[in-house]
Amino acid sequence: MIKARMAKEAIVRINNRAGALAQVTRGLADMGLNIEAVIATIEGAEAVIREVQEARVVVAEVEHRPGLLREITEKLARQNIDLSYLYATATGDRCLVIFSSTNNDWAVKVLND
């Protein structure tokens, strides 16, 4: 069973240097923000940190099992929903799949059916 919902994501671009992620997470913690998932990457001289807080994204809470991403992406593809990006994290038998698409509201409805 897939349980999808809308959420917010912030994208923070900062100079890539030692301690940059610690600086950002300190600021978020000081503001009392709770992070559900995070991905940090390097793009040239910048560190890019994505967190579920500020832009509209879809968060799907699902059972962690083989074929899960295939099921989600095929459901979306059948409805011509194009993904901008996707990332996921898993622990134990649960998985969070976070993505942005051409129609996030429709994607939530499709996944919840």
C-alpha cells in the first residue's frame, strides 16, 4: 500500500567547504524545524542540500520491498506524470520516497488509489 501526501522541500545552495552541512543543520534546528529526509550533493563549487520543508513535493510512505520504485514510477508513467527528480530512504520495513513532478497533486491521487 502506498500512502502519498504533499510536503515542502527547501533547497539550500552554499559554498562547498568543511562544516557547511553542520552550519545549515544548526540553523534549521535553532528554528525548530524537523527534517524528514535530506540529500546533500556537490555541484561544482556548491554544496546542494535538499530537505523536505519549503517547496511542494510528494512524499510517499511505503513498505520497503523489491519492486517498490518500479510500482511507483509505472503508476506515474501510465498517467503521463513526468518526474523532475526523486530520492528515497529506507529503514527496516519502511521507506520514504520523495519526488517532484509535472503534477504533484495528481501524483498524490494516483498513488493513493
